[in-house]
Amino acid sequence: MPQPSWKVNEIFYSVQGEGKHTGMPAVFVRLAGCRMNCPFCDTKYAAREGVETDAKQLLARLAAWPAKAVIITGGEPAEQNLPALIAALKDAGYEVHIETNGSIDADVSRADFVCVSPKKYVSPAMLKKADVIKIVVGQDTDLEDLRKYYAYENAKTQIYLQPESNKQENIDLCVKLLKNHPSARLSLQTHKLANIR
């Protein structure tokens, strides 16, 4: 039986720069491929380029770093065999975080943390599985549409608003929204502010 493999765009060791785990050292596994083509995407290169990598090759690369947290991001991770990747990492003793746009209802039941950042389309089932729903907010954001995500807040799931490209006008808009919905949180891309890879 063939072993699963994934198209990997890049693997690097850094610090989580946004959201609930800001400041946490982690290994980032960026998978290739994404059908969304969002105009504000800051990782467009990941939509096209990737090297086929199996679990043995992946774990050998991860062993180079001391962190036991792995953040699977993209591209869009759920466009590949995400459950098998989570399983391989969990079986090897890693804490697994997922960053997804939530457009595909994937089995993420073994993941330790799931962040859904909705874009053009999002699966309601994935919103229910999220620990965090991270909404990118810019001047073109439909604020009425944004508010529909508040219905998914509960004891498990929290809303984070992230200003598009850290632009001041988008930060100001997020702060205004947060003041009207104080259970949500602000997520700045601190890795960009601090010039961290």
C-alpha cells in the first residue's frame, strides 16, 4: 500500500506571529495549493509550488528543530490529505495546529488547535470545529457578512479580527468592531511588525 505524501511548499522554524498563540515557537509546514486566489493573500507563491514529501522525509526535517509544535498552513491544507498528515505528526509526538480557510470539511479531530480564516466560501461544519475563527478585515470587508460569524462563538470557539496587511485604517476598523463586540479579540501580524520570518 503506497504511503501518503503531500506537496510541501516550505518548512521553517519560527515564532507564531498572530492569533491566540502569538509568541509560540513552532515549525511551520506550508502545504502547496489553494483554489481561492484571494487578492490580499500574502503567500500566493504557495498556491503553485510544492515538492512531494512523505511522512519519513517530513519527520526527518522536523527533527532538526527543538519545538514540538507544528503549524500546518498553506496554501490550503485541506486540499491535500490533511487527516493523514495530522496523524503522522501526532503519532510522532507533535502538537498540531491547523490554519485553514475552512472551505473544505476536513477531519481535524486529532489536531490540538484549529484556526479557520473564512474567505470567499466556508463550510459551516468547519466553523463548528474551529477553536478560533480569524477574520481578515479590510476596507472592502462586508461588515454585515462578518457579523454572521459571531453566531459560532461559544465556550470553545473565539472570534479574532485581523487587520488586512497591518494597515492603520484596518487596525482602526478592527478596534471599532471590537468595541462593539468585546468578546472578540484583535490579532495583529506581529511577525511582520517585528520583521520575523
